[in-house]
Amino acid sequence: MTRLLTLNLQGYADRHGPWDERRKLIERAITEAQPDIVTLQAVALDPEQHPSDQATQLAASLEGYRAVFVAAQTHPDGRQDGLAFLTMGPLPDVRRHELSLQPGLEDPSRRVLLHGRFETPEGPLDVFGAHFSWVPAQQEDNVREALSVLEGTAGPAAVLAGDFNMQPDSPHLGGLREAEWIDAWAALHPAENGFTFAEDRDPSIRIDYVWTRGVRAQTISVVLAESEGLRRASDHAGLLVKLERP
């Protein structure tokens, strides 16, 4: 059985507390859950804040974990935003699949799909980390292009996880269902909301997902959803899933 955690780190945004305090909440959750694989979104590398990216900082404080960070975009001042994997096993070869960016939209952020093939006791597992746009026109492109990557590179057991910025009724998610990807939360908890994003204090919408194909989610739970005083780990809660082969 493989345990996977997905979480949007919210970069260095301090609306829910400074990174050094939010980081402690995340480190504690990972220590308690002991996921084999962690896929992270909104990971920042800001030399003015720290010489290492946020995923590498987490790995340095977590016994047995290693990190790989891949930038989605680099700003003129040298800051980078991107995706990352943490793992307790060997780091996989990682591929960065750049998604197209329409000009003139409200969301100017470059989006990528991060692919790692992890060796697990049950065999190879392809994990794709995603952080899609919040603009509907760009979302459509993101999903369509991601599906093309998945069809061309995913092995027989694969997971697509991350911040999709789309609620479950989004028409853009239909392509994933048509391609026989399974929304793990909807499959296991069809009557529960599974909120993961906090527009205010508590999560109130579901925009983070774990999709599976060729591997089954045995359990899935929302983690890091609660505030501790005025602090939250992020504006997103995470999803922790236990995966098994059918």
C-alpha cells in the first residue's frame, strides 16, 4: 500500500501566518501521516526569504525525506514558483510538461504538469502533480493538454493530484472522467463535501483532487483543514490517500 499526500503550500503568503509557523504545522502532519509520496503545489523559491525552495526546507526537517523542486516560472527578480515532490524512497526521474498560456487573461501564471515515476512495493507508480489555472478558458486548455500528456506517458498505475482550481461540477473535468480517471473523493465519499479551500476561515469549496487510474484509493481524508488559533498551514487543506493495486 502506498500513502500519498497532496497540498498547496500557498508560497510565502502570510494571510494565515508566516511561513516559519505554517511550516511547523505541515511538518507535523507529514510526520504523523508518514506518506510515501508528497506532491506539492505553489512551492516558492525566494532568495530573500531562504536560499532553498520550500519543499527542500521541509525535507531538511523531516527524517528520511528528500525533495525535488521544479519551477513553473521564474520572475525577473529571481523568484521562482513551481511544483515539488517529497519522498521517503529514491527520488524519481522527474519530467516537466509545460502547458500553454493564453495571452491577455487575468491569470498570467505559467502552468506545468510534474511527472515522477516512483518505485513502490507493488510496482511502478506514475504520479502527476498539477496546479491548474483559476480562469475557465485556461482551465479548459490545462485539462486538455494534461490529458494528452497522461495518455502519452502514464503507465498502467497512475495518479493525478493537486490543485485544480475547479469545483466538481466544472465541465472541464468531464474529459478526465471520459478517459476513465477516478475522482477518489467522489468514489469513496459521494455524500460528503470534501472541502479543501478556505476562502475565509474554514474550507468551503472542493478544488483539490486525487484522480486514479489502474490503482485504487482504499481511503482518502482531508488533512490540515483546521486552524490553530489564527494560524493555518495554508489556504488549502491537503488530501491524504492510501493506494492499492486492484
